[in-house]
Amino acid sequence: MAKRTATDIQTTASTESAPRKLPRGSERKENATQEDEMGKFEDVWEDEYESDEEAVDDEAEDRPDAMDVDEVMPAIEESDEVPPASNTFIAGVHKLGPDEILEPDDTVYLMRHSMNVNWPCLSFDVLRDNFGDQRQRFPATAYIVAGTQADAAKNNELSVYKMSSLQRTQRDPDASDEEDDDDDDVLDEDPILEFRSVPHFGGVNRVRAQPLPSSSSLPPVSQPYYVASWAETGKVHIWDVRPLIEVLDVPGYSPDKSRTHSPAFTVTSHGRAEGFAMDWASSGESNPTALRLLTGDVQSKIYLTTTTPSGFNALSQPFLSHTSSVEDLQWSPTEVTVFASCSADQSVQVWDVRSKGRRSVAGIERAHEADVNVISWNRATSYLLLSGGDEGGIKVWDLRNVKKRGTSVPDPTPVATFNWHRAPVTSIEWHPTEDSIFAASGADDQVTLWDLAVEQDDEETGAMEETPEGGHDIPPQLLFVHQGQKDVKELHWHPQIPGTVITTAADGFNIFKTISV
């Protein structure tokens, strides 16, 4: 497919993944003219040498049988036809023709891989590993845990996946020729996807892994690495997946099935009501085993499960302030007793587990014009909260302006609003270390990367804070659009491989890293 280029856009599209990269700024450069102070060069041998044209003409005159090229071959006429312009596909603005397909432009990726699985996964989470933080070298390796949506309840599984041989897609422009030559024989290798599974009765609505301190490595095999799964049966299961990781890494390792095939604990507080909202919290670096798990269901109830020296303890009294399904939950990154929630009742609520009555302490009663599907709490700037709505809108909130319960103060105005997605926002997440960057996915099959630090150029015309109806104008904060998957459900940044995003959709997993983040 052709591409359209502009001074501020470099984008592509793909049957597997269609990136869209917008540079953070453009530079205007003017070429200053300089006078030639050396003057004209004189050729002292000018009279003794013929020009090339004179030499050819003299040779032709000396050969009477010389062929006239113009008589044998017709003159080549320059075509007046203008070469086709480059065309960039923008979702919501352009439409594919009946015979058109999207093709990827791998020049805007450092890494891009697609992997199919047996059954679609609505949810997954990234597992930490022992390969270190801030990894830049290729090939890369990543571990995730995911739950299936099989054709029958009994066929579902909880799986730990190991993605290895993740080769670099684009050569490093700063690398030497020798380094490029060394990589020539490995760039076309396919990634390797291995997995180990345990039976899981009922489809898995949401999966969340136990948070490990950023400075710690994977726990030893003798210690548990917990993962919680929200089942469509209304139960929340807590699993120890540490042995499954060991099976993938150590040939011949055989774990005790009693440890892997049965949950370590099951939360039954929700009865038969299923749910999607779930988040872990840890007491911090000093005591990472003191865990707390929040779960929210479609009947507006939120329950807290904690750990004790004897095991897990599901508290029986729910948190009640929402009037509809709880869609997402997020613990505060700095306040160990505070968490936030969003709901189909269009609100975002802030809670403190110490408050009496199990009611929210503050909230935004009309955060979106439709269901609030997802939220994300900024770990670096703890007063910023993202929300994504069923109408496709993305909003950034300053929690310092959120009204306390019982006051008559109106809802705050969001710090920023983006109406780029043309369908419900299905996932949203702040970058783990960059406090201005976040990623989002939507039911419009787009994965978008944003940077709030980018501002509109004052010299550009038509500057506006929000994308107008129709989405024809591109917000300057939109860095990249990745396409190609069908029905994208969830995304996560990899905390140990900077700039790497993993997504799950109806047609499998994508893992990619762009040159823009």
C-alpha cells in the first residue's frame, strides 16, 4: 500500500501491525548562501586537451560506417505522469478499499513480533525474570501469564508463556557496519513461544501477577510467585506459578502437581457474580510477602483479601459506593491504604481501607459520558490518574482536585482529554518509569502511544487541545499507532525492557518496541 508523507508525519499500516509514528517535533533549517572567495580556477592545459564531446564527434567522422543511435532507437521521452504520492493509513479517517490490505513499515520499529495461541486470551500480565532491568540487547526474552477463553468451561487453562529469540526488527542506525553484518544472519529468525499450563475451570476474565519489588529478581523455586485469576464462575483463584517458570527454564524439572494444578487459595466472597476488576498491592520493599488483593464484580461490590502468617484471608465486608459494575481497580503507588476504582456508573472513586462504613472518601461522579472501563495510576507522579471510557475518550485527572465525599464541590476538569479512539478504550497504562508517557488500546483495533510532554508548535496553524469530531486532526501528544490485531483487549509495558509493549487480542499476542519511545 502506498504511503503519504508530510512534514510532521511518518506512519505506516500493517496486516500484522500497523505503526503510526509522529516525531515529537520538527526543526526548520535555512541554508545560508556563501560567496566563493577563491575565484575562478583557470586550466593552464586548456588548449592541449579536447572536451569529451569533441573527441566523440571526431571519432564518428573518422568512421563512415558508424551507427546513428537516434535512427535505431527512439528517443526516450520523459513522462508527464506524476508518481503516486505516499499514503499513510489513519484509522477513523481512511478506509481500506475492497482489494487493499495494510502492510507494516518495520523502519519505525526496533522490534515487532506476532504470536498465535490455541485459544484467545482476554487478559495477561508480565512476569518478572532474572535477566536484569533496563535491558537493551537483542534477542530479548519475556515471560507472561495469561488465561484462556476456550469453547467450553472445562477446556480453559492458565498458562505461563516464555517468548524467546525476540530478534531486532530494524538495524540500529548508530551501529557500525561490522555490527550490522553480524546481525544479518539472525534478523529473520522467528520468535520461539513456549508455555506450560494448568487446568482452569471457566473462562478467565482478568489475570494479575503478584507485584515484586523493582530491585528484586525472581523468587527462588521454593518460594511462591502468586497470580490471581478472575473466573467467569464468580471465583477468584490464587495460583503459585513459580514451578511453571522453572519447567520452562530447567530441562527435566518436574514440579509437584499438588502445588501447580490446584489453587493456593480461592476467594468466594463474590458468590456467583463474575467480575473483571482486580489489583495486587504489596506492603513495600521491606515486606513483599505481605500481600493485599482487591477484586470488584459486576454487582458493584469490592472485596479485599489479605495475607496472614497462616495464609490468605478474604474479608467478608465489601466496599460499597458504586451503583453499577466495577470495571477496574488500582492501588495507590504511594499510599498503602488507598486505592481507586472505576465503574459502569460513569464514576471514578477513591477509597481508604481504614475508612468506616467501607465508603469511598472522594470521587469524580461523572468522569465520562459512558462506562469508565479502565484506569491507571501514575507511579512516578502519584497525583495523576488516567481513565478510558466506553465512548472512546481518554482523560488525565489531577487527584489533588478531586472532591471529597459529602462536599458540594463540582467535579474537577480533566488535565487533558483525547478523543482519538473511535470505539471503547479497552486498556490503558502509564509507562513504568516515564511519567508523561502512556499507552492505550481500543475496540477500534488501535494501540496508541502518547506523551503528555509534547506541546503544539506555536507556529503551527489550527492548534487545538482536543481532537475534533471525526478525528481528522492528529493530537501532537500522539506518538505512535500500532495496528493489525483484531479485537485488542489488554496491553502492558514490560518493566524490564524499556519501551517494550505487549498486547493480547482475539488473534494472539504482539510484542513490539518502537523508535519513538
